[in-house]
Amino acid sequence: MSNKGRVVIISGPSGSGKTTLHKRLLDSPRLKGILVKSVSATTRARRPGEKHGRDYLFLTPAVFKYKIRRGHFLEWQKVFGNHYGTPKRQVLTLLNKGAHVLLCIDVKGAAAVRKEFPGALNIFIKTPSMKALRDRLTKRASETREALAARLRVARAELKEAVHYDHVVVNGRLDHAVRRLERIVLNEH
């Protein structure tokens, strides 16, 4: 690996646990000084406890669209009615400092980033089964029946994309998945 950092992508269906795993990796003592966070932008409403600039850059739809037109995003997607994007300048700055930048993005966003960074480390997160995924989404209690059905339809299609990733991690037991991800990152570092 050169002096420049590497993009590390964690991706998978909604409800696979990718956001929880992303946070655990950033908090991992084994990975301190190796991985840094890229803060994504979104138009979705803040959830309880989230802070602007720490969890996401919360933008209005108008500001987000302006940034799209100006080419500010490395990738962006509209997902379940909200926009999400990865700020290009932030990622490039961190990579040029030698940091390995951890991105937690959806499958379409990951495909776009792979085009820009063919040397990225790509990790796909999935649940042990569709039933487990359905249970996780249901426990969130934030979905209407229609929204839940839509997320499950999208998840089935996204699972087919796992073949494009360097590693697939089954998130059945959180601690096991975290240890597997730590090993992958350390081995690739």
C-alpha cells in the first residue's frame, strides 16, 4: 500500500446491521489510527441522538440538489425517498493524508465508488436469512407495512450484488461479525 490511504466500503441491505458495524469498527481499539469516518450527507430527518456533522451532514433537499449539480458528491443515491451522498472533497482530503476512509453506503453507491476507486476494499454485510432481515426491520418499528415490503424487495435484489465484493460477512452475532471485520481490515492493511 502506498502513502495514500484506501477506501474501505461497508455495504448491504437496509437492516443488515451495516451502520452498527460501521460504528463498532470506528470504535475498535484494534483499528484506532487505521480507519477514519467519512460523514455522509442526507436529506432525511435526524433520528433521536443524532448530531449534524457527527452522524450525518443533514441537508435540505434544495441544498442537496445544489451540491449534486456542483459535483460535490463522490456518489449519491435516492433511497426510500431521501437522498444520501458521500462528500468527495472530504474523502480525497483524508486519503491524501494517508487515512483509510470507511464508507457505510448502499449497494448502488458502492458500485459508483468502485468505479472511482478500483482498489477499494469492498465488504458486503448480510443477515443469516431473509427472516432475520425481516425481523430486524420489523423491530425498528419505523416502517409502514408498505415501506417494509419495499425494503425487503430491494434487499432481495441487493443480495445478488454480493458477488461484486471482496468479502461477505454474515451478521448473525454482532461480536463475531465485528471480529471478522477487524481481521479483514487488519489483513488488508
